[in-house]
Amino acid sequence: MFQDRLKYMLNVLKKASIVSGGVFIIFYHLKETNKRIGNIINTNVLDVEKKFTAEYIYIDDPSYEAAMKTQRDKKSFNALGFSRIWKTLKHSLAWRLLWLCRHGNKEQRNVALDQLAAFKNNKIWDCLKIAQALDKNTAVLLARTFACDLRYFLPPPIHIRKAANTSELLSYKLRDMISHVQALNPHSCIQYFLSKYFLNIQDQMIEVDSVPAKPDNINEKQLCILCLDALHHHLFLFHDSTSDENSSVAALKELGIFPKLAELMLRYRNDSEIDFAVLKLLTVLSVYPSLLKDFYENGLIGELARLIKSRDIRLASSSAVCLANLSGEYHYKPGLYLLHPLYRTKSNHNCDILLVHGLRGGVFVTWRQRDKKCAEPVGIIEVTVSDVECDPCEKDNLSKTYFDPELQQVLEDLKELDDEALLTNLEVVLHDIPISAKREPSSTKQYTSNKKRLALIQEDEDKCNYTHCWPKDWLPQDCDSLRILGFNYWSKLSEWLEGCPLKNADIESRAEELGSVLIDAEVGKKSIVWLAHSMGGLIVKKLLVDAAQKSEPRFGNLCQKTKAVLFYSTPHKGSALATMPRAAAAILWPSQDVKQLQENSPVLLKMHNEFIKFADLFNWETISFAETQPTLVTAFKVPVHFVESFSADLGRGVFYELPLDHLSICKPATRQSILYTTVLDVLLRVSSCEVQLKHTDSHILRLIYTFWSLVKSKFGLLKTNLEDNQGNGNQHWIEKTLLHAFTDDVIT
């Protein structure tokens, strides 16, 4: 009995040992196999499927078009409940609007985009479905639509988002791109940049795992910004009409410039310096329509839609330029900035306002509002900008509000009546009253405001809401249907400053560049008003003179459509800064930009006389402002009078001398400044004339043009017959032919 039990236990142990041994051998082999496979294949890619939320990607599938059409025609009203019905209607409407955005005409597409952007309180999954259904063209148009939900745009792909969370040096990648384009199009500025910030560049290019050498006093963010500026400088100099012809753009695309820019914006989220450095590069790349797919697939359309809403004028304007170029509506070349309107508009503009700055200026610097101040400093030299600032908005912040809107309106009306009654015996004097004026028309009103209460309200608002570009923020509020463009060019005062030798252009070259840029932006189809400061006025004069002398109609339109030119301290006859003593010139070392402003220069005088001749021919309205106070230059606050009054006087049109310096002459303090009211008066006259001309063209001028074309055609037909019969003396036949020709036309 015991032997049988022992034999049974041994048999069980034998089988258990065999099974456990087999399991151990199988487990060991599986472990070793998994280990060997792990050394060959990256198993982390399987983690992509372990997600708690759906991952939306960029697709380009023709079958998606059929799905959209099916969803558009689908009727889903079978579910019960008002909430389900509303969701179904909303979802169906969104797909219908998306279909119209792709296949409708221009008017239908604009309505569909506005309605789609007007959807509010959407759930995140609804927005992601719309974002997944957007194609690249619709996404650009939607990004240019006011108040569009940013959730309609897909983020950058997952590999870019993962790379943004790593600690990899992006400056190393950007350096390789700079070196590559430098090899394609060598330039001394790029070579100097590489030798300054990346030492032993040739040795490091040979080593694959090398780390870029950089100065100890510069961090990764600053170095990335410098690299982006170097790439922008290179592309700005060598950009062409199409990306296929531009080897540098094609090389940067192959090297992955778009994923790196998206990664950089994600890594430094909401950093204005990084955003502006990236946008400067994107404005050049947006000129090429073939790169729209790269913008879209790397999530940059959503970034542009985010930045166009920024309060920073640099970011908003640059984003508007990129989206306008990518949409194909306009073609803004590098150097031209769109200031207004930033978004799509239903109505077309009827006037172009062009801003051209002077030496060492810029679109986002020259045209800002005058700095806030409380009191003038005490000293020998009077200046217009004080070091002491105050905030008048801190007062009267506690305003009473009423819950009843009708009572609120009644009280505001009573207050307005009381204010108007109190102001009847008072005068609201404008800011910046001229100390002298020439050739001022007799019909000009006094330097006071007619709408007194409105003037005081606007003055308080302007003091509280400081603007970095008063034409952009103020003019659209007081005048409709405007397009405001700013032209940016590089200049310098002294040769001691670093500069690119290819950018050291004269007035003639800058005028030629500006002319081609404006023609590509379709300037010349509507009325034009120029605002020019300092040397910018000379560039405008040269552009208009050259355009008037050319036979091409597109340049002639610039002259014919120009209605007014406003000069702010423009040295028409030169500047004393260019004729300084030899000792001072040896210290300052004036640049070539300054040297071309010699007083009574033959080139400037010839251009001045030609401009006066064409201004009279085309009936341009000209207004000039002159400074009367010196400008404090350098840290030592040396007083310098840049443009004397005799040089700032065009000798034609209205001329004002104001108690301002060279920097403040184009910066009104508020909308009640004569610097602003003069511009507004000109625009209102131009707009009214444009409206009158539009109505006249539709009736009277159309008849005149028809009759004149008819006369020209008849004379063309009769010319040959007259020449043939004149030699035969058939005078009776000639008179009969003319009589019958014009009699038939009149009857017709």
C-alpha cells in the first residue's frame, strides 16, 4: 500500500518536473527572443496606440471629399429630444458650410466662412472634427476670418510635439541649415555670422556627434533668434518669384525648416521674441504659393491664426501678411507690412495709405503715438519727450453702472446735454498748434474742434490707450474702407555700425524697390495717400517722378491714383547733418545714406523741381510739416537740428512749422493733434471724391467713354477711304460719307 502511494507521488513529481522544465525553457527562449528583437526594433512605437484620446492627423485623401458630400446630404432627424436634434442640425450645418467653402463661389465662400467662425460654445470634439475636415485652402481662409475659434486648427503633428519636449539643441540644426544655404549662395554676412557665433565650423561639420560651440554669454534662445535672423537676411537678399527657382528655399524645405520652426514655437510658447523671429522668416517663405502644403501639414496655419489675434502689432501684422500671401488674395513681398485690415473684409477698400519711414526708423517705431508725459523738463534746451511719465487712466476708474439699461441711456443723454451746454462758451483747442503757416487756404477752419465733447472724450481715450501705430488704430475708426500698408527698409546713420554691403542702397534703388513691391500688392487701382517721414519723403518723390516718366500703365496708375502726399520733416533741399565739419565727420563717420543728403545737392534739387512739375500736372495735394526744436542725440544728449525749415518747405501746398523735434514731428499725442486731423481731413476729402467719381462713372462718364470710342472707331474706318479719295478730288463723296456715318450713330 505504501509502495503504491510512493510510486504515485513519484509519478506526479516526474510529470510536474517535466512540465515546469518545459515552461522554464519556453519562458527563457521568449525572454531572449524579446531581448534580441528589442535590440533591433524600437518597441516604443507601439505606445502610440496606447492613447486615451483620439489623435488627429493631417490627411490628403480624395475619398474624404465623397464622405463630406454624403454627410452633407444626410438627414438625421430620427433621434428624439430637442438637444439631439439641435446637435444633429448643428453638425449637419457645419458640414454643409465646409462643402460651400470648397465648392462655392466667392460670395458663398465668404458667407460660409463667416457663419462657420460664428459658431460659439462648441465642444472640443466638434471643433476637432471640423479641424480634421479642413483642407489647406479652407484653413487659410478660416484663419483670416475675424473671431475664429482656434480649436478649428490641428496642432503640429505628434513627432513635432514630442521633439519640443526634448532637450535637443535647435541652434545646432539651424546652424547646419545656414551652412548649407551659404554653400549654395555665398554671402559675406553669413560667413561673418558663422565665424562669430560658431567657432571652428569646418571642423565641426566633419564630426557627426559634435556639439556646436557658442559664446558663454549667450543662451540657447538668443542663439536661435540670431540663427533665424541670419536665415531671414539670406532669404531676403536672394528670394525669387517661385520656390522652384530658389535653391535656398528648396534646400531649407528638404532640411526640414518647417518642422523646426513649429518645434521652436512650441518649445518657447507665447514668447514674443521667438514668435517675431519665426514670423519674419515665414513672411519670406509665404511668398511662394507651392509651400502652402508645408505650412498646413506642420501646424503653422493654426499658429498664424493665433498670432494674428495678438496685441503686439509686429506679430499681428506679420501673421496677416503670411495668411494673405498663402490665400492668394494679395502678394506682399518682404519689406511690406499689412497694418489694416488684418482680416478678410466683405467690402473692398477705396483708398490705400502708404507709410514710409526715414533714417534709422521702422514701421513699428516711426508711427507710434507720442510718449506719455506729465510735465516738461526744466533745462536750457526744450524737448518734447519727458522722462517723467504718468498714467491718467488711474483716475476716474470707479464709474457708476446701472442695472437698468434704459435708465443708463437716459442718464448718459442728460449728461451729454449738460456737457454740451457747459461747452457752448468754451473752445477746445487742438494739440500741436503751428507757430507759423504758409499757403494755408482761406477756407481752413480755426485750430479748434467743432465737436467739443467728442474731442474731449477722444483725448482721454487716447491718453489711456497708447498705440504703437496711430494710422492703424485711429484712422479706421474715423474713416471707412481703408487699406494701410507700411514699407520697411534698412538704413544707418554711421559707418561705425555693422551693416550688410548689399543693403547699402541709395534713394533711387530704394524707390525702385518700393515701386515693384507696391505694384505686386495691387497698389494703383485705388486712391493713394502717402505719409512720409524724413528721407522717406525723398524716396516717395523719386518713386513718383520715375513712375511719371515711364510708359508702362502700371507705373502710370501710381501717379494718377495719388491724391495727396504728406511730408514730415523731409529734407527737400538737403540736411545740415550731411555737411558737418571735418572733425565732427571724422568722429561720427556718416554713412552713405547721410552723405546723399548734402545741402543744395544737384541731385536733390533736380528731383525736387521734377516733382513740383508732376505734382502740378497730376494735381497732387501736398502738405509739409517742419520741426523747430533740436533733437537730443546719443547718450550725451547732443542737440542736433536735422532738417531746417527752409529745407522742409516744399514750396508748394500748405506748410506748417511745429514746436516739435525730428522724432516727434510724425507722432501725434492724441487724435486732437493737428498732425492727425490734417491727415483725416485729406482722407475724408479723398473718400468723398471717390464716391462721387464712382456714381459719375456709372452714368455720365460711361456715356462719354462710349461716344468717344465710337468717334475713334468711325475715324479709323474713314481714314483709309479719305486718303484714297482725297487725291481724286471727290469732296462731295467725303462730305456725304461723314454725314451718313454720324447720322446713323446718333440715331442708334
